[in-house]
Amino acid sequence: MARDNFQQAISELQTKILVMGGLVETLINKVIVCLEKQDLKLVEEIASGETEVDRLDSEITEKAIKLIALQQPMASDLRGIVTSIRISSDLERMADQALNIAEVVMHIGDEPLMKPLELIPLMAAKTRQMVKNSLDAFVNKNTSLAKLVIDRDDEIDNLFVELWDELIDIIESEPHKANQAVNLIFAGRYLERIADHATNISEETIYLVKGILVAHKDPASF
């Protein structure tokens, strides 16, 4: 494969990731509406979108592996290809978590919510922004924005702990509400996992641009 064609192939990988990222953002937006409005009609759309994300993930991984096997790329190009595989995997897992939240909505059904949702919509809004920022950071190779996403992960973790404590109190004091409370805990946990994957994408962006592996490191060190 000529050098120009090789660079074109890498560019196509990144374009597919952007398409995949746009689908995942759409899925997250839909699942938040699905949860807040208990809109069961959206579940099928979310399931269909998740299937398409799976297809793109397989396509990206297969194309990337072929490039590595056939071209034996140099360090910077290899980073780009490896990053594409990893980001694709994170996006696929985000879609899985979105589908998991949709399934939580199915379990709750049209049962009235035990109380107005407060922490979950707040987690959802912050998580959605993290996802958007992580993808923007990747597209623009913006390591400052990537670091901002990494720094914000603790906010989601803290909100989940607060949600956990609130719902466990309800389970203990009003056992008849336990089923719905457990489902809402799962929803919060899935949102927290989506935020983790957004953090992973941001770490991969820093690796792509700077060649620094930042997982498990103090953000101040990079």
C-alpha cells in the first residue's frame, strides 16, 4: 500500500470513529429521555442503535488489525491505529451501558417513580458533556480538553456515591420500594461507567498526541 493510501486508510478509521461517536451521543441523549419520561417506545430505537455501534466497532477493529499486519507502521502511525481500536471499544461499551439503562426503564415500566429524579438527571447531564468533550478532544487533538474530562470523572463518582446512599436509605426505611430503588441504582452505575469510558477516550487522546500513557497516573503529572 502506497504511503498516501496508508494515510487515507488511517483517516478513514478516524472518520468511522466520529460516526460511531455521533451514534453513541445520540443513544445517550435518547436513553436520558427514555429514563426521565419512562418512554418505553424509545427502547427499541436504543437497541437498534446499539446494534449499529457493535457493527462499526467490529469493522474498525478488523480494518485496524489489517493495517498493522500489512503495513507494520512506524511509532506515530501505530499509536493512531491502536488508539482507534481502543476508542472504538470504549464507544461500543458506552452503547452497551445505554442499552442497559433502557432495560432498567423496561423493568420499572410505567410504575410511578418513588420520588422526582434529581441526582440521576444531574449525573446524566454531566456525563453527556464528558462524552461530547472527550470526542471533541480526540477530533481536535486537544489535550487540555482531554485533561478537563479526566478531572471531571470524580464528580460523577461522587454523585453516584450520593445516589447510592440516598437509595439505600429508601430501601432500608421503605422496603416496598426496594425493587425500583435497586433499578435506579443500576441506572446510576451505568451512567458512571459511561463517564469512565469518556475518561478512557481522553486518556487515549493524550497518548495519541503526546505518546504518554496516563492511566492510573496523577492528572497533575501530565
